[in-house]
Amino acid sequence: MPAPSFSRRALLKSAASAAAMMSLPRHLVAQTDSIRTPRKIDPGEKLNIACVGCGGKGATDVQEVSSENIVALCDVDWSRAKRIAQAFPGVPKFQDYRVMLREMDEQIDAVTVTVPDHMHYPVAKMAIEMGKHVFVQKPLTHSLWEARQLAELARRHKVATQMGNQGQAEEGVRVLCEYLWDGAIGPVREVHVWTNRPIWPQAVERPKEAPVPATLDWDLWLGVAPERPYSAVYHPFKWRGWYDFGTGALGDIGCHSLAPIHRALKLGAPTSVEASSSPLFKETFPAASIVRYEFPARPGMPAVKLTWYDGGLKAGRPEGLEDERNLGEGGTIYVGDKGTLYSGRLLPESKMREYPKPAATLPRSPGHYKEWLLACKGGEPAGSNFNISGPQAETVLLGNIALRTGKKLTWDAENLRITNVPEANDLLRRKYREGWGV
């Protein structure tokens, strides 16, 4: 296909100017000393949306919000985003999100962020500080400190937010809550959840340097991460297993599969977390792990022990699961005082058929993306807005800290502090590459 038609100024950014961009003047970097809030948008009016990340999952996100006005597109490697470039031929295209946000500022109401985990916070932070509504793919951020900060920024700037864990909007989540709240299995004290991830390389050493593809701006892809030579082991997709860029299997799937658990059991922050795994590597997540969380009692609900499994590990067979049924590659088991629920079904299946379906007491969702679009126009907050998804992301990311330290951690969520292993607090927040103004 022909090369995308970049804006005139964006085309001026060459290898030489990229280095200069690393140290943006203060007046060109979004600041927090003045509070910008979004413009008022009437329900019948279309939003002007800019999209950062247009290949892979980004292509889906662009299409899902394309009922509105797509006014700008950004990707560091347009060879990975050909379909979107072709679908929106007249829309200005950029490689650097900072250039896009500054040049298109007055034309943008909202921003989607679908980039590697390590760049979620920098992109979303700049957009929010400019008064833009944001949709950010899961996990919300790369570090726990970033999740807390982003939720606070969103509140301060009064923007509509949504994290990209699409399953939270599904009917099954609401039905699950209604069964559990109806007392179908009694008080729940134990939950087990597992995934088939990772489906990318983990437990590996750093590869040899390789030539950077002509279509990729590697410096922009690295962003806030420490400088390192390019390799196809990182881009595209395989970055998830590297500490500098991704958040492993737990970061990838935890914000999906733990969200219904948080909602149904009304969980807050855990009080402790510990993990065990296959051998640890210097720069990558292990091949398999088990993470154990402890949550305190809530009003009318007992304390809960939640166990996460990945890398082919699974929970034991739950009581009541018929002999002919196997555990799937991913699933969730709720263990209550009066029974067991596996992947949304009471066990055994005969009990599911006999139990009267509870009344539909929870509001149903118009759709994950639609929730956000409506919220941007003054509607109800989206179901995974940062007040909800921020704390959920903190739980997920705390598990990764336990995984890397190999120690049981006690957690003081209010003060954002690990109380029993002081050195583990260094992993709550990452250091950014100099010059990014984060």
C-alpha cells in the first residue's frame, strides 16, 4: 500500500529531530499547574477522537469508536497499521503522540491509548492534563504508582475514562453478581482463577541486536523505557514478557478476569500478596507462576483468599464438576460455604438447572466502548472508569511485585506502601528515561 499521508509537520520529524524531541521545552509539555477540563459535548454531538496505537488491538479500538469523528491517528510503526491507514485516508497521521496532541489540541476531545504497557501512563497523562477524555487499554498502567496517579489526574481534570477490559460490560458479569448476591453458594471465602497466558516468550535472556525496520521509530517505541538495541523479540507483541515494557501474564489477563471477582465480591485492596514461580530471569517474567492474595472482610462478606495461576498451572478440580468435564484453559472457581460456581455456572450442572434465576437487578451495559462515549457526553461514568479500574490495576501490579521479590508482602493501600519488605517499595514506581517530561 502507499505510505500514509503524514501531516506536513510530522514529516519533518527525522532521526535527527527525534533526538531533539527527547528534551521538549517546558512550555511544550503538558503541565499540572493549571487545570484544564473537557469542553461540554451535547449527547447528540459527535466527539473528535484521536487514537494512539493503530495496529493490532489498536485497530479494533479505532474501529469501535469510529461512529464518532476520528480526527487524528498516531503509531510509531505504520507498517503495522496499514488497515487503519487505508480506512481513514484523509485523517492526519503522526508517529509521535506529543506532536499530535500539541498540533491538534483544539480539535481533539478524547484519546484512545493502545500501546505497549510502559507507555500507557505517559500518553494518558499528557492527554488528561490537556483536558481530553481517555480510553486506555489494560492494564491501566505499567507501575502501581502510575495507576494511583492516573486515577487522581482523571478526577482532578474531570475527564471521562475507561480501561479496556471489555468483558466487564458483558451480561455474564451481571448474572454472576446476581447469583452470588442471591446467596446461591453462600458466603465466598476462596476464589481460584487461571489463564493460558503467556502465549509470548518469557523466561528468556536478552537477544542480540538486529537492524531496526525502516518503518519503525525505535526511539519513540522505547519512550520512557531504558535505551536498548532493537530486536524483533520486542516488537511487535512479544514485549509483554519483558519487565521494561510489559506486565506479564497477570498484567495481560488479570484486569479481565479479576474485574468480575472484584465486582461480585465487592473487594477493596488486598492486605497481603505472595507468589511462587518457575525460575526468575533478570529481565523477563517467569514461564509460570502462582500468586496468592488475601482480602479483608467487607460488610456482610467474609475475608477472601484469591489465587491466580498462569503458564499452564490450574486450580484443582472443583467439587461437583462432572467426570466428563475438564477445566478449560482459562476459568474462575468461586468456593462458597454452600456450594461452588465454576465459570459462571453452579456445580453440578443439575443444580444450575434447578436454581431459580435471580432477578436482573443490575443495570445492563450498552457496550464497553459505548459506555465511555456516553460518559464523554455527560452520561453516567463508564463501568471501568479509573475510580474502579485504577484500584483493580493496583491489585494486579502488586502481584507482579510479589512475583519479582519472592516474598510475602503486606500492603498499606491508603499510603501506597509495602510495610514489611522496605526494598520492595522501589518496584512501586519506575524510573523514566531522561527527557520525557513525565
